[in-house]
Amino acid sequence: RLKPYRYLPICECGEPLVPIPADRLCLIDPHPYARLGAPYAAHSPFSLRYSVLQKLLQAQDYLQQLHPGWRLQIWDAYRPNVVQAFMVHHTYRALAATQPEADPATLLAQVYQIWAVPSDDPATPPPHSTGAAVDVTLLDAGGQPVDMGAPLDEVSPRSWPDYYPPESPYGRHRRLLHEVMRQAGFVRHPQEWWHFSWGDQLWAWVTGAPAALYGRVEE
């Protein structure tokens, strides 16, 4: 069930996890998973590895060059494996409530469309557990969320980055988000318009790097 990129080697660089500054980037408060009761421990979900944060700030600066006053809004960043498991179970239960006739295998396949499989193995961490992945969307100059055509974490084909035609309003918004993140060095998850990584196994898989720079952050 693990995606192929999660078998790539990891050469942990030991870079620290640091908080995302709320004065530079818009953070959702309260955090959406913490509000559900997700069991965070020592580190805030609004944390990233130091170099990943610097690249996120670079993306924010580039966005404001293109659209003055627009901002990146951070939905989620660091996510320990225990929270990954919590959200997998939460999503499974939500889907089961709306699809009572579906069998467990079908429901799990839908869950794992957008949620990485939890893993206690240090060699196969979920991307967010490394502090190198971030879920992000756009706010316009008035501070209003830009319509991306589907909410974050929606379990449907609308979550795929290229679901909408590129010249449609939703397609243009997604292309803008991708452009500002790509310019800073991030790679986008192939099935999630909101998920970007730098330095983890997904990044290594997309870029051809010999190894990931970040493994699982220990609580």
C-alpha cells in the first residue's frame, strides 16, 4: 500500500524543526486537526524544517510580486505519525457514515487517495512526519480564501491537481499556487493540489535526488 517514493533512501541532515511565523504567513487557528482532537505532543503542527520554511517564505515573497497583497495560507505542516493514524481513522469513519454499503477495502482505497499510510518504520515515514511537507492554499488581497475548486482533504477526483481545465478559474488558481511553490523548489503531490514537499522522499522521487534529506521527526 505504500507509495513507491517511500522506499527511497533517507540521509537525515539533522536540521531542526522550527515554528512558522504567523506574521509572515497566515495560519489557520484553531488548527483543523487539533480541533478534532488529534494527539499532537511536543511540536506545533505549524512547524517545518528550517530550510523548508525558508523556501516557503520565498514562495510567499514571489506570490506577492505576482499579486500584491495575496498570501499563502497554511493548512497543515508537521504531522507526527500518531496524528497521521488519527486522521486516517477519522476519514475512514466519515466515509463509512456516508457509504454504509461500501466494503472496508473500498473505503480504505478512498482514504489512501489523499492520506499517506501511517508507518512506525523510520525508513518509510509519511511525508508530513518529516517536517518537509506543507498543505497550503491562497488568500486574496482582501484576506478571503481563493476558490480552488475543491476544499483541502476532499476525498474525490476534484483533489487531483489537473482535474480542471488549465484556463478555467480553478485551473488558473491551482496553476498560480503551483508556480509560486515550484519557483521556490517545492514539488507537488501528484494527487493533491494543496500538498508540496521539499527534501523528503516524495521530493527525491520527483527530482531524481539520490536520497531524501529529512526522515521522521521524533516526538
